[in-house]
Amino acid sequence: MLNPPVPNHNLVIPLKTFLETKMDDLKVYCEMLVENLRILHVKDYAAHETALELATKNLEIRLDKLNELREIVTQRETHYTTKGEMAIRLERIDEDIRGLRESRAELEGKASMMSVLFAYLLGLVALVMSLIEMFHK
């Protein structure tokens, strides 16, 4: 059988001293935990601030690019027409071409008529000349 340990009176401390020591140790430990948490919080806050700054810069760059794209699209809109506008323009051009063709045909018809009239006039002059020649002999 085992003998219980014999208490050494040199190692015995009063309960109050023991609890005060433990409380002081616990206080130091808690202060250390609070300080570590504060440091972690500061680092975390700094990391969030850095991330926020990077995100802000990224968004500003993207906004600049989108503004450039919007400007390009706006410039292109001034150079291009819609299908409806183009259809109206083509319809007007077709009407102009049709009018020009009719004018040309009319002018050619008038030119042909002038040629016929000129030929009739020339034939009449020749007939008159031949009649004069006939009666003159």
C-alpha cells in the first residue's frame, strides 16, 4: 500500500496569497489576450482598409474604361444610322433615280421627236425644192 505524501510545511502557502497570485496571473493573461486581440483587430482593420483602397482604385479604373466605351459608342451613334432611317434614305434615292430615268426617257423622246420633226422639215424642204425645180423647167 502507498503511503500518503507527507506535507512539507515550507511549501504550504496561505489560500489568500495563492488566490491573489492566480488572480494576478489571470489578470496578466487576460491583458495579454486583450492586447493580442487589439493587435489583430488593428491588423485586420488595416487589411480591410488596404482592400477597400484597392477595390476603390479598381472601380475607378473600370469606371474610366466604361466612360471611354460610352464615349466611343456615342461617337459611333453620330456616324451610323438606324435601319429605319436607312430605309427612308434608300426610298428617297430610289425615287430620285426613278425621276431621273423618267426625265432621261422624256428627253430622249423629245430628242427623237425633234429628229423626226427635223427629218419631216428636211423632207418638206426637199419636196419644195424638187417642185420648184420641176415647175421651173
